[in-house]
Amino acid sequence: GCFIDSASRDLPRNPWGGPRTDATNELCHSSCRAEGYRYAATQAASWCFCGNSYGSQGVDSSSPMGGCSAPCTGDSTQFCGGGWRNSVWDLRPDGAQLLQDEDAQISNTTAVQHDGWDG
């Protein structure tokens, strides 16, 4: 799914400390998973963010992909979010899955939170 972000950050942790020229979704997933987070998000082609909740700032449903159509700097066949837009992935034990807008039960005031794994 394509989720809105701002300077207050929907997913708070940037494991890379800034943008990367070799960014891919998989690299972001492994970085966030290594730090113990449940969700990973790519943004603006070259950024990665991690957290245990997402969606606090809403969904970009302006088009089928929302604003999440920036080609990743490390693999132009992948999409890595967009300007202030996060492509959010669930880092499940059986593999990462891109979250769809309908997967989230969100409003402008309630974020999806996960405090542990469900078996």
C-alpha cells in the first residue's frame, strides 16, 4: 500500500542514516528485520524506514499505486515509495509482503500497531 508520511515520520527508524544509491525493497527489509522491526517502508526511491506500527497519517489512494511509483535507486524494476509516500511491507517470518490499502484498518488518528508475532 501507499501510505502518507511527513516530517514527524509514520515509521520512525531510518536504519541507513540517509538515502542510498543502491536502495531496494529487499535491502530495506533486511535492515529493518535485523533491528527487530515488524514493518519496513521504502520512500522517495532511496530511503528506508522501520517501525512496529504504520498508517498514522493515512493512505494515498489518489491512483492504484497512490504516490508510490518511484523506481528504486538500486533496482529500477522495483518501486520504492514516492515523495513523502511509503511503500509499507509486513516483515512476516515467511517472507515480506507489500501491504495493500485494504489490509490496514486506519484513520487519521489510529495507526496499525503490532506488538508481537502471531504464531
